[in-house]
Amino acid sequence: MEIGRGSSDATCPIVTLQTWLNLARIAHGPLFRRVTGQGKDVGPERLLDQEVARLVKKAALAAGVRPDLTETERAEKFSGHSLRAGLASSAEVEER
């Protein structure tokens, strides 16, 4: 899979990834890691799947995605799986 550059640095996924790697001082190992200390410390271990699910739900609620649903319904609908399924649908490929 290829990821293209955004139209500006503010929306470019490649710039964002490079910035994360630099600020988190990640040279090897897991890409997605726990951040602690009020966002100042990045741990060495990968995020657990439960943590990813919690972050996805929190971001969907904060962004007001699907305001037609109750907060409980939104929390149930948005997960790591919904991101994976949505990407597969938008790419017109089988999720597997």
C-alpha cells in the first residue's frame, strides 16, 4: 500500500509520521506507543488493542462523528475494526 503526500504539511500523513518518529525518538520497534506524563513521555511498548479501541472511540466522540447517534451508540460503532473495515471499503478490497 502506498501513502501519498498531503496537499500541505498540516494534512500530510507522511509529515505527521516523520514528526511523530522524531518527537517520540523512535528509531525501531513499535510505531504506536503509550504516551504518559501529560503527553511528554513515550513508552517503549506497543499500544494494546484495547487501548487503540478506547482511543478510536474517544476521538469519534470528540469529533462529533455521526451526531444522529447517541453517545452510547457511537461508542459501540467506532473501533479499530470499523477503521479497518472503512479503509477496506474505500480501497475497494476485501477486508482480509
